[in-house]
Amino acid sequence: MLTGIIDRRMEAARGRGRIGLGVFADLLITNGTLWRRRLSSGLAIKGDRIIAVAPDEKLKDLAGPRTRVLDVGGKSVLPAFQDAHLHPAQGGFALTRCNLHEVSGENPIRRAIADYVAQRPAESWILGSGWEEDISCGWLNKKFLDAIVPDRPVLLMGAGLHDAWVNSVALRMAGIDAASPEPPDGYIGRQDDGEPSGLLHEGAVRLVEKVTPATQDSDTDDALLTAQSHLHRLGITAWQDAWTTPEVLGAYQRLTVSGQLTARVTAALWWDRLAGEEQIDGLVEQREASYLRNLRATSVKIMVDGTTGNFTASVLEPYLDEQGMPTSNYGLPFVEPDKLARVVARLDAHGFQVHFHAIGEASVRSSLDAVEAARRLNGWSDLRHHIAHVCLVHPDDRSRFSALDVTANIQPYWAAASPDMIRESRFLGYPRSNWWYPFESMRAAGTRLAGGSDWPVSTADPLREAHVAVNRALPGTGEEPFMAHERLSLSTTLDAFTSGAAYVNHLDDRTGDLTVGKLADIIVIDRNLESCEAQEIGSARVLLTLLAGNAVYQDPALG
């Protein structure tokens, strides 16, 4: 009997009648290791819903003549992954333009750029992204690019999307020279003589971006479709786009109307930090025009600061110099605390979720302060504000997340002892250099965690993200754990990339776990994650991605 297994009340409420004998599943997944369903080995799907979760023998009555039965041989079956913070348009463009992701070193980067340029003699601009070199290295300058591309402008975004590398042609076209003033939210890299070096940081990047050719709608559409295919392959069926400009929102709208957008997308509308509060009316209009099937523009993304890599992350104590002495630099808060509190209160009153970018401990604190002010002014709500990155969190602020019902939107892949991490720690000094990515401390303080990748800044693969969260070391390195006491358990990490992200995306009533009645957004992994060694997590891969019961990715190895 299926009593207690099938939620008949849910079916009746949806006008579908009762499930019983003679009603057959479209798909049975059997012989699986179901995530957080230790007493069950199989589940049944009919239409777009999970209709049963049970031991295999109790599902036999749901197997009809047209039911597909998939025996997964003990492999893990999970709710599909969700990503609470990524940039699909930029990720799609990264895959199709000059792609320097996973390329490092002077000569490999030179070859990669030269090969790309040689294959595209007709392109008026050379655009790309992905370099991760230390901005102080001697060859990261315009002369390097001039030698490869002397006659066309070049704009290559850094992997973190905070810095750009340009050649002399691009600088001339943008009118940037030794006399150019610094923008209010960034700075121009300069040589000793004051001439631009070819590096642009934060808001200075826009000086060149504004003279690049306008991106065609079809190109943005193609970038999002490229990203969607890549993400489905990794088991991701829903995400929050943390950089949704009007152009990107338009692409989502077109793809939704055409039926090409299969993913569930929460668009975090971009807050223009150089504009005023008058932009809120426009954000409301964008939201109201975007309730289209799987698309909702219900969040607003505010960049509170920059990043530690270029010393623009906002900190409570100044950065140190090369000799370990305090400087006068406290980073660059893009939105001052008083203004942030006022803006967040207004967005909260308009029913927007606020998605904060906060790297430094000062920006994390001002974000929490802003939510606290909004709670005081507007009362509590279910908007589910969240702070992304939380790279540096002052110990005094870790318990405030739970107290204010603010979710920590974590990017675990960065929590390893990379060269950048070691370098940046020197300029932070003790004790702040021991505050990096305090995931376990925050969890222990009651903080809700949501998983995000920040792709294409890092990998979009949740399994590689989980590897670092659990091991605090990159896959395949065998390195000692970085701040081992902040390691998360695998279960906590996978929850962050399933139910945690679903909560932030306001999809937890429909997705995020293997519950009868929820949408059949389900993945099959190539092994049993519950029994594999911690060092193997990063090599696991997705074999099947179901979205509302339909396969949007299937590895041939699954059969």
C-alpha cells in the first residue's frame, strides 16, 4: 500500500484527483541513495511532480506499461542544485570570447590571447575575461597587450569582474591619459610617470566599457542559452542572477516568451550606485513586467564594496603596507552606511529582497545594520535578504545573521590557500587574516547558509564547491586545510546548494528537497556521495538533470 507515501491531499487540491491503483508514474528511479531519505531507495514522478518516495518494493504498483524505470545502482539521487549568486550572461560570454579562465602565467596567457586574435581578424574589439594574475606583477600592463594587438582595442576583464586589462588603443578611444581624474568608485592603474598602466579597477572599468560596441540582443540571448546548457550539465536548474541589468533582463524576457528559458530564474536587478533613490520606481516597473513563468525580478543587488584583491573591500581597520605597517586605506565603500540604510529600508518597503555584495568586514557590518534599520522601520517580513561573499566577518557580527534573519550567501571555492589568499592576508594583518570565510562559525551561530558560485568568477560546479567547503583545499591538490576549523560537513554544504538556495530564491515551497508534491527537479550523481571519501567529492559529476520531470541533461554513461 502507498498510504503515507503519496500526498493525496496535495493532488486533490491541484484538481488532479486521487492517486491510487491504476495510476502510473511516468518515471521510477530505483535502487538509489536518496538524499536525506535513508529509508527510501526510489521515487516516482508523474508529470512535473514527485508523487512517491519509498523503498523500491512499495513503488511497484506505480509501474505501468509506459513507465520508464531507471535503476541507478546505488548512486546518489538529490534535489537539483540551485545557485544563489552567479552571473550567467557574463559566464556565457566568457565561454565564447577570449577565455582566460584556467590560464595562468605570462607565456600561456600570451599564447591564448594571440591564438584568439589570429582566429578573429575581423573583430573590431577583442573582448574577454578570466585572468587572475597578481595586479602588481610586472607584465600585466598595456605594453604586453600592445605587442600582441597593436591595431585593435582590447578589453579583458579579470576573473573577479572587478578589474580590467586594456591596451593603448582602448585607452585612447576612452580618452584616458595621465590627466584623467579618478572616478568616484574606482581608480586607474598608473605607471610611475602618471601615465595609465593598462589596468582599470572597479568603476574605472566603465570608462572603457562605454566606448565598446553595443551588445546585440541576439548575442546576449545566445550567451544566456550557452550558460543555461552549461549549468544544466552541472545539475543546476534554478539560480539567482546577481547582475541583472535591463539588457540582461530583456534577454531573459525574450527567452521566456520563446520557451527557451528552461531554468527557474530569480533576477537580482542591478542597483546603480552612482544614481539616486529615484531609480526605485524603475526597478518596480521592471519587476512588474517580469512575472513570466519561470522568471521573477524580485531582488535588488547592491554592491556595498569592492574586493580585497585591489584593496577596495571596505574594512574596519586599515590595510597594511608591504612592511606590515598600517596605511590610510580603509577600502572603498560604494554605498556609505547612512545611505545604504535608507535605500534598503525603501527597497524593503517596496517588497524587494536585497542581495548585498559584501567582501570586507566593514561592508558586512553596514549591510547587517541596514537590514536592522529596515526591520525597525518596516517590521519583519519574509523577503529573505541575504549577504553574498561574507569573505571577512568580524566575530561580533556572526550571530547577527541569525538574529536578523539574514542568510549568508557563501562561495566556498575561494576558501582555500591560494596564492592570492596568502598575498591578501599579508595586507590584512592579524587577527583579521584569521577571519577568512568563517562558514562553520556562522553555521554554529545559527546562520542559514545558501550556496552560490559567483560563476564565472569561479567554477559553477556545486560538487567542486562542496569539495572545498568540506576540505578547505582545492580538488586534486592534497594541500593542508585552510583554517580547518571552518570546514563544513558535506550534508550542510549540499543543503546550502539545494534547500538553502531554494529558500533564498523563494522556491522552497516547490523545490529544494525530495518531498512528495514538489516539482521533480532531481539529479543523479555518478557515485554514492554518502560513502565516498572527502577527497573524492570534487571528482564526482552529474549524470542526469531533471527539471519538472524532463531531462535537460543526461550523460550517455547513464544509459
